[in-house]
Amino acid sequence: MTRTDTDDRISRPQAQKFEDRRCQLADSALEALAARGYARTSLRDIAQSTEFSLGVLHYYFRDKVELITYCVRRYKARCVERYDAIAAHATDADDLLRDAGDGLAATIEADARMHRLWYDLRAQSLFEESFRLDVADIDASLEQMIWRIVSAYAELAGVTPRCTSGLAYAAFDGLFQQALLRYLSGDDAALDDLRAGTRALLTRLV
């Protein structure tokens, strides 16, 4: 019986329990994946670095591709929720400029390896077709997240954005990736430059 057949026959509580277990496994696996990267990490490596057996990992995830995309989707969804709070709670344009830069800098400082894993996955999608739909979906969610910040700032400043959401995302993604690389390389000015760059970029986009 395939997993699809099994999933079709289980009750809603069982399905939720199954999904909860996948979340637990993914959160445990994420540290190992973030530390070593996609290419250098196998399911066996993940099993050895967590309390779960290889058989358990194979039961809940078909292969490493499914596991890593599930992990990155979960992490990036949490990032979007945290960053959306900045736009939702902003009441002043200058405060939003500051908070947007601080938010991007804080997430690099707290989770640099997780963001590195995302860029690893996105680069792998150039070669592995199995990643492309998931990467496209994550990219779309991040583009919408950035656009909500741009739109919120424009509204607070009483102006209209002068760019598309795609252009805004491309600009912020480049700024963020550059800061991440500098931070991972030990550049002490990387986060301050990211804060300043975020403020400068937002004012130019609107």
C-alpha cells in the first residue's frame, strides 16, 4: 500500500498526528541540514544526528528532497509571519524604516545557517527539477512579504510605490544575500550595512 493510499484511509485526527510527527522530525533535521548543506547531508546523517532512526525518517518522508523542502518551507513560513508583524504594527514611516532594517539584521544574526540552507536549496533547483516548484512557491511568499513592507511604507509616507513587487523582491533579496555572505565571512559591518541599505532601498523604491 502506498503512502497516498494510507493517507486516504486515515481519520482526520490520525492525519493531524501524522503531520505533527513530520513537523517534529523536520525541526530536528533542520539543524543538521543547516550545518552541512544539502549536498553533504544524507538521511542517514540526519538520523545519526537526531534521536530518530533512518527507518522512521523514511516512513514520514519519501527521500531527502521531500525532507529538505518541507524543512525550508516551515522555516521560511515562520520568517514571513515574524516579518509581516513589522508591517502590520507600523504606525509611522520612520519607525518602519528602522524596524524593517532591524528585522532583516536580526534574522541573519539569529539564523544565518538557516538562511544559508535556503540559498543552497534555491541554487540546487537550477540543477534539480524536483526542487523547482517548492522553490518557486517559497520565493513567491517572500516576494509578497517584501511587497507588504514596501506597500506599508508607501502608505505611511503618503506616496505610491515606483516599482513592481518583483523588482522590490529582487533588490531586497540581493541586499540580504550579500549581507548574509559577509556575516558568514566574519564581516563585523555586515548587519549595520544591511540596516542602512534597507532604509536607503525602501526610500528609493517608493
